[in-house]
Amino acid sequence: MSVFWESIQSVLSIVIMMAVGYVCAGFGWFDDNFSSALSDIIMKVALPCAIFSSMLSRFKISEIFTLSSGIVYSILSILIGYLISWIVVKSLKVPHGRRAIMMAGFNVTNTVFIGMPLNIALFGSVSLPYLLVYYIVNTVILWTFTVWTIAADDPTLAKNDGSGKSDNKRVGISWKHLLPAPLWGFIIAIPVLIIWPSADTQIPSFITTTLIDIGGLVTPLSLIYIGIMLRNFGLKNMRFGRDNIIVILGRFVVAPLLMIIMIVGGSHLGFHLTPMFRHTLIIQAATPVFAVLPILADQYHGDVKFATDVVVSTSTLFIIVVPILMWLITTI
């Protein structure tokens, strides 16, 4: 019960910070330029600093090989989730323009703006290297396979002119997103740890203090940003139709369950993870849908309203799911 109560308190702290962004946006304090700049500060400045400083202080180069099992679990759970979601949308005869959005909602998460601060609130910054494993897999799948499926599901992609021929556009993959700024904190930290294992204690204190302080901005700024986005999306316009409910079940039930199955099955085969690593992967598998889904839906003529509903509903309901999930995973 103590774990359940602690997780509730962590989630309440997250909700309060999101509420700050939501209320301030309601007062009209922020414009689109501010939201865009805030996102850039988080992604390109604060998060790389947080990851780099955490790697130096919490991670040993000898542990790099222990991350491989987590990568395998993450890849398998997401790909199996995609298979399950494909069967679901085909069985329910979901129309084009919504199919790929539902599948993405099942499987791809908002690791940075909600997953990261949530993990820090629950487990502390020591969990960042483990979270990075899921972030890497999630990012690669998002900007390759997910973008491809959403683009391929474009309802305007194939127009039958009566001759049996289709006007097909070439579907591209967003390769430029595969090395986002946060990953550079990890990429730079690895050679530093190899060459200078005790760098954390030997680097001048003004540098480490600066990195830690800037990295500390990730949690509050990310949650304020999410609050602003929720205000812009409009909570009052949110609808819970059949397809939305299915995505919610996939996101908060199927996805974490698949991760639990992967971890338990792997442990029986001798691939063990530390408790924090296990808990991090499970929590990340149950975080809300990634925030840029409506943008991708709009770009490829998908159901933008549905994509927005999915983002808003999962970003709201996760505050109920996390304490329950934290209570359950303590037994794993």
C-alpha cells in the first residue's frame, strides 16, 4: 500500500505541474512561438544535459551490455503490439485515415514530455539510462515504421479512376529524426566514460553544476508544456467513441501487459534485468500517446480530430493508470 500511495503522490505532483501550464495557457500568457521555443529548450538543451550528467554520475561502461536485453524486450513488445493492433483494426473494419492512427496509438508513446518526468518522479534520475533504452527504440520505430504506416494509410493515396489504376504517392521515412538532440547526450557520454571513467568527480564543479541545473528543467518544463498542449487541444472537445476506447485499452492494458510478458519470459530464459530496469520499461510501455500524432495525421490526410482525442484522452487518463500499475509491478 505504501508503494501505491507514493505513486499517487508522484502523479499528483505531475498533475499540478501540468495544471500550471493549462491554467496559464487559459490566461493567454503563451502564444504558439512560446510553445515551440519551450519544446526546443526541452529537447535540444535541457534533455541532452540531463542525460549526459546522469550517464556520468549513474552509469558504468561495464553496464552497457546489460541494456541489450531491454532493447530486445522493447522492440518485441512494440512489434507484437503492432501485429495485435493490425488484427484489431482489420477485424473492426476501421476506415482508412484512422487505421494507422489507432495502431500508432496502441504502440508509440510520449517518452520525453510525459515518460521522462514520470520516470524521474517515480524512480529518480538514476533510472535515466534505463529509460533511454525505451526512448531509443520508441524513437526509431516512430520515425520509420510508424510514419510509413500513417503515410501508407493516407485515404487520398490511391484514387481509383475506374480503370483499375491507382495514383500512388511515394511514401518516405523521416530519417532526419533518428538522431534527435536528446540522444547526443548519450552518444557523447559513452566515449567520455570509456576514456575518463571518473569524469563525474574530476570535471570542474561549475560544469557539473550547470549540467545538473539545466537538466533539472526537464521535468517542470515538460509538464508545463503538456499542460499548454492539453489546453490548446481542448479537453471539453474530447470524445470517447469506440475506436478511442480501444486505443486507450491498447495503450494502458495491452502494451504494458506485453512488456510484462516479455520480461517474465526472458527471465525464465536467463535474461535478467534489475528491478528498476524492469519497472522503467513497464511504466514507459504504459505512457500516453506521442504528442505529434495529430501533426502526422494532418500531414497525411488522416483523421486529425480522432488523433487529437487519442492524445488528449491518454494524456489525461494516465494519472489513474500509473498508481495501479506501480502497485502491480512491485510483485514482478
